Amino acid sequence: MKIMRIGIDLAKNVFQIHGVDAHEHPVCRRQLRRHQLLAFFQKLEPCLIGMEACAGAHHWARQLQAMGHTVRLIAPQFVKAYVKGNKNDANDAEAICEAVSRPGMRFVPIKTIEQQDLQAFGNAKDFKRGRDLAAWLGLVPAQHSSGRKDRLLGISKRGNTYLRTLVIHGARAVVRAAATQTDRLSCWIQSLCARRNNNIAAVALANKTVRLVWALMTREADYDPDYGQAANTVA
């Protein structure tokens, strides 16, 4: 039976695939080791392949496209709604296979090697303002609003998970050290911690740090802890 569509759950060494025929009947459910993946698809007739978008997905998409397959990358949050039962590799692959068939699904453009090189941790000038960079890293509240009622949730956690984690962990270290410091930033952190818990303070500092990084990179300037202080004193 010809496979018409396949969903691949990517991992570091073991890949789960789920394939269906023209009648939407499952005809292929199996695990493949990393070195087996390309050899498996070389033997297949061209079909539609879906994967969750990530850095590695672009590499595999380029390889599979070169074999004549049609590849679509889907943002992970759009796949979640199609997972049936408990989360595991097999169910994730099936959900990807289902999601890629939806007519209204939005897909992530497949990037070339050069585009991925430019995107790594990116040019700050690509963002109009610092808050856009903070939003891109998922350091701003997610929104769930309806009926003119605005409801802000926890941080959205979009963008580069690794970079966001590093920034937040660094902010936690600064929050701990700020308790014994008297500089302007430490006083701001102490005031914030007095009103909110330390986790919220760490995320707020991470957001502030990312916006500061954007300002330094776009202006090609060096960090000055006393920036603006002289002007405020004169005023």
C-alpha cells in the first residue's frame, strides 16, 4: 500500500514515524535510528512529510526535499491539539501526521543553511524595539483575552528555549546577589522583590536585560551602568 503522508517525531538518536495511505489508514508505524532515516525515505515514493519545527528539522527537511518529498514544518503548539491520549513518541508522530493534513494549518518556512547561520541567537536590528526581542524570546506574558476582558498569563515561552533559559538563570543569580548591593540596578531589584516573589523578579530582570542587550547591539555601544544618571542629576 502506498504511503501518502508521514509524520516524523524528531529526536536526537531515535525517530518515530507514522504513515497513512490514501484512505487515511495507518500503514507504517515504526522507530528508526538516526542513520536509518534517510535510507528509509530513499526507498519510498515521494510523499508529504510533516515535522515539528526546530533547528534540526530544517536540516532533515532539506535532505528529504532533495529526494523529491514534500516537507512541511509545523510549530509545536499547533500539533498539541491533535495528540490523542498520553504524550509519547508514537502519539506525537501520529498527531504530526494528522496536523500536516489540515487545510488551514500554518507552516514554518524551511530555512537554508545560510538563513540558519544568520538566525543564530540573530541581528538585533531585525527587531524594531527591545520589547519585540523580549517577546521573541518568550519573556512576555501570554494573552488569553475575550469579550473586552484582558487576561495575562505566565510568560509565553516562545522562541529559543535554550537562550531564554540562560537569560533567566543568569537573572536569578543577579537577584540573589542584589540583596547586599547598593547600586541602582540592585535597588530596583530589591524594590521588586519586596512586592513580588523572586521568580517573577528574575523574569522581569531577564526581560530588562534582553531589552538592554538590544539597545547596546543596535547602537553598537558599550554598557555603562551610569548611563542617564548624569542627565537626571542635572535635571
